[in-house]
Amino acid sequence: MRIQPIQALTALAVAGVLSGCSDSNMGEVSLQLATRRPTMISAGAQASVVTAAGQLTVSLGSDEIVFDQIQLVLRKIRLDGAATASCPEDAEGDSQCAELRLGPVLFDLPLDADAAPTFTALVPVGTYDGFKFQLHKPSNANTDADLVAEHPEMEDISIRAVGSYNGTPFTFSSDLTDVEEVTLAEAVEVAEESELPLTLFVDASGWFANASGTGLIDPAQANDGASYESEVEQNIRETFRAFRDGNADGAAD
């Protein structure tokens, strides 16, 4: 991962204090990422997903995509829950103290069978039923400058995937900028002096499924300005899930 856990903890703790919450009533949330669980892509169609040697292989119909790397740039990662006296609602009707302003951060998604840890954060104790983040297109200015300097290939790119489509190498790049609001499978409780393990599951098997669910779109045909750009971007928006995952197996407890 492209972030150090201690740095993340410090940044998120500061964010909680700045938003008006007392740091004496906090609990830990550990965030994990996972990609490997197969899911239904459309009615009557299911992708086959295999992980091996750091690759994620997705097969549907006669098509096969082998992912060698998948990267996301995220910012404004937060939990959403009911407002309390100490954590009032903000202008959007969300609890201010639940907001974790982290980023922009580049994440390499795990392509093996388990969920991979990313960072641990302090958040106010309470009940949360939503997870929110922004897919972010970094530019070489202001808070994005360091990330772009270290990873120039990500300038103006929020999502990047490298692999092969039916044996032909591809690089897929998207400038999709969007706020993703994910409802947790079940509401979770953050308790003082305890750790809550959460997994953000990114179902990459659905990113390039065609509209009929009979095959896979060539990722090279979904880059900026290409024929399937909007279709794949919509697929991506629909492939995020979040849930409690105590054993880090990429599935909800």
C-alpha cells in the first residue's frame, strides 16, 4: 500500500479533533481492501474469478482478463452515522465527527485471496451504517503535488489497471471523479478501546462486463474518449461494498 499506518493514524486522529470531537471518546477502525470474491455480474451470468501469483483472472463467456495491477486514488474517506450532541450534522446532513479527511492516497488493490490491511484510524465511538469516499483525479497542484511527483503516471488518473485481454496487453486509465456512498451490509459499532475491522470490497470482476453479461469489454476500448468509457465507468460505480470482516477473508462476518 502507498500509505504508512502510523502516518494514517496521526492524520485521521487530527482530522477528528479538528472536526470538533473529543479525542477521549474514540475507537479504532482498521480498513482492509479486497478484490477476489466472485459475484453475479448480470441476470443469468457469472464471472469466474481466479487468483494466483499476484494476478486476478476474470473469465466470462469466451473472454478473459488477467489483471497484473489495479490502482485507485481515494480521498475524503469517512464513516457515516447518526449525529450526536458531540458530533453535530454538517451541511450535507452527515455527522461531522465521522469524517476522515485522508488523502489523496494511492492504493494498490490486493489481487490475492485475502483482504489486505491499509491503515488504522481513530474515530468517535458510535454506530455507523455507511462508508463514503471520493474517487479522485490528482493534478500536479496543491495537495496532489507530492502524489503526482512520486507517481507521474497517475496525473489526472483516478483508476489505473494493467494486464491482458484475451492475451493482448492493455493499460486502462480512467479520470472518473465521483463520491461513492456505500451502505454497510450491517450497521457497525465503534467502541472505546476496541478495534473494528472493515473491508472495502472492490469487485473488479464486474468492471468490464458487457451489457448483456455474455462477455468482457476490451479495457483498451474503455479509456478516456473510447467507445465503452461511460459503460465501464458506470460498472465501476456499482462494484463497491463495505462490511465488518474480522478474519480478513474478504467476506462479511
